[in-house]
Amino acid sequence: MSETDVQKRKNHLIKELHRMEIYQTSDGRQLNSLTLSDLEWEHITARCEVARHASY
């Protein structure tokens, strides 16, 4: 994956997290300072949380 591909994916994940009103991690880190793998993990966690609340 090229550097620009990585940045594009990071930007996409940050936009998706912002749509879910998530602007930082639970430990206070800003999204733009995270690695791609950390952003992927945050996105998966957030989607699981949304799904959990939707099932109630």
C-alpha cells in the first residue's frame, strides 16, 4: 500500500468516526495522530457499539 493510499484510508476512517460523533479515542488520543491499524480498530469497535445499541 502506498503512502497516499494509507493517508486516503486514514482520512476515510476519520470521516466515518466523525459521523458517529467520535473525535478521539477512549484514552484521549486525537484521531489524526493514530496509525492506520489503530484507526481500523477504533472504527470496528465503534461499529460494534452502534450495532449493540441498535439491537436493544
